[in-house]
Amino acid sequence: MKSSTCPIAAAIAATLFLVGAARAAGTTVLYADRAVKLDKTFDDGDQLWITPEQLTEISGFVLKPQGVCLDDICIPIGRKPADGFVRTENGQELFNLTKLARKLDQPVVADQERKAWSFGPRSSAAGGDFTSVMAPDFVLPDRQGKLVHLSDFRGKKVFLVTWASWCGCRLDLPGWQTLYEELKDKGLEIIAVAEDTGGEEAAGKFYDRAKATYTTLIDPAHVVSTLYQMVNVPMGVWIDEQGRIVRPAEVAYSKKVSLLSIKVDGDHYVAGLRDWVAKGDQSVYALKDEALRKRLPQRDAKSGLADANFKLAVQLHKQGDETGAEQYWRAAQELEPDNWNYHRQAWAFHPGEANGLWMKKYRELGDREYYAPLDLPEQTP
């Protein structure tokens, strides 16, 4: 992780939405993969002041004499009151989380009326993209509530594939089960992640119908699609035994798909997976570092702000606040109109309109592709 010294105050000011009064109790803070409810915060206008303990609970950062630290990386900060990072109130040391967001070039969406703050990912200019070819780790509960980390699977090849109940790719899950039965004893683990705010109720039955025995996860907050910058489903990522990305996010079907002008050669894609499992980094489908880095997506401040809005919409939907959720769904869609996940997840809660809305937006694509075309080498024998 690296800090940014870019002059971003004006940009952050434009991305900070505030409503209502300060010093809220029962505030929810959304940060990365965490949603933390705080009994007491020290909101001060457009600043969110929290205790050092809350800082760690929310973000994993630890306030130390040398700066704000995460693992073995520390971001230097000023300690004088005029620096705006730290202050003392009634004997309690407080830390300014929004000031840290400015330093890290993180967009912030705050709705003080609803007592919610959503911190988006950093832009690529501030190190918010893949700073190496290593796959970003994540943790999600499985369907039995056991926490599953991507890093749990070091030593195996991993095919990470996303899908959703609102996508026809839900019917593709049995195809991945067939492939898993073929390759699981050859060192492949399939991790399927339902990017589905509807949770188990919406997604679980499709895992059951597929009789899936691979790792099955449900991601209501779309943590994985944020980390890997996925704008549609299904998307697949190949990760080797050391946790290195071999192929970044790209459209992933287990068989050929053809719908309207949408055509995906899933057979070729699966042939590539088989070849990689057999040959490892000698496979023609395994990208070398230089080629991989060229394909890794870059995140700008606008897409980060869209993500922060989307995460807030997800949280408000979870709380039953549909009016608030719609407000932030729309903001995310307007900021990143080509992100189909933002549109289709919101539409999923209006089933009578979803198909018509999808068709209207699809027709508006014109000559543009619904899925970026697969860029695969010639199929091996």
C-alpha cells in the first residue's frame, strides 16, 4: 500500500455528500469488505472522527507513533492539531478517518441523515489498483457461516468465477461442477461467488440445483467484483498456487453461449483452463507478468466514487430503506454507466421491469460489446 501526495482536496470535496447534523450515534461505516456499526462517533461537519480502536475495527489500520499502519506498511501523518489527523477531546484521542481518505485518494459518500458513511477504493494513481500480479485476498462466509479466505487455497490452482441469480449464467453452474469433477484431483479448486445482494435466498437454490461441491460463496456487498474490478457477470480469474494472477477478470462460461449479438466461446475458454491445469505456467494461456499487467484494469476517482455509492445502496437495501437505496443505486449507475453489475443488481429488485430495462440498455450499446471479447491464443489440440 502506498500513500498519495496528490492535491485531491477539490476532487474529494466534490465526492462527499452530506445531509443533516453532526455527532451521530449508531453510525454505520462501510470500508472495503467491512460494515461496522459504531455506537458513538465524533462527526464534525464533513469530518468523521473516531477512536484509534474504531479505526482498526473499521479499516484494519493501527495508529502508531510512526503513522497509520497496516501490517508492515506505515503511512506518515502529522501529529499536530493543525495537521487535522489527530486531536484529543475530553481525554480521548481521536483520529480523522476522512482526512486519511483524502491522503489515500479515497472517495467518500456520507449520508448523515441515515448515519452512514461509505469509503470507496483508492484510485489507481494512489495505488488502488493491483500494485503487483498477486491476487487480492478476500474473506467471505460460506453457506454454513464458515469464513473462507482466498489465501486458504495457496498450493492449489484456483478458478475464481462470479455469477448472479439475476443473470442467465446461474444456469451455467452445473457446467462448472462437471469441470470440477474432472479436474479437482489434478490440483484445481473452483471458487464460485454469487454477486448477489439478495443473499442466500436469491442465490442458494441455484447452487443446490447444480449439486455444487466446489467452494460456493455468496457476496451480498459485491466485495469480489470491487477487488477485481468486474463490471459484469460471469467473470473468471485464474490464480496459481502462489497466489499470482494468471489471467485477470474476463467473461467466463463453461460452454458456448449465443444470445442476440452476445457470443462467447466458452468451449475454448474451458479448453484453456484444462491446458493451464495440466501445464501450469508453461501453458500458452498463462499470461506472463508484462502481458498480465497490460490487462489489469485501472480504477479512476469516478469509478471509485461509483463503488462507494453502490456499497451504500446495498447497505440501505439490507436495512429495508428502499428509498435511500434507489438514490444511491442511481448515483452509482450515472457515475459508471457501463457497469452492468450496478444496473442489473438494482433492477433485480423490480422483477417486472428488469427484462425491459436490460433490453433497452442493451440496444443502446450500438456497436459496443456487452462482454469484452475473449483474447485467447489459438486452441491447443
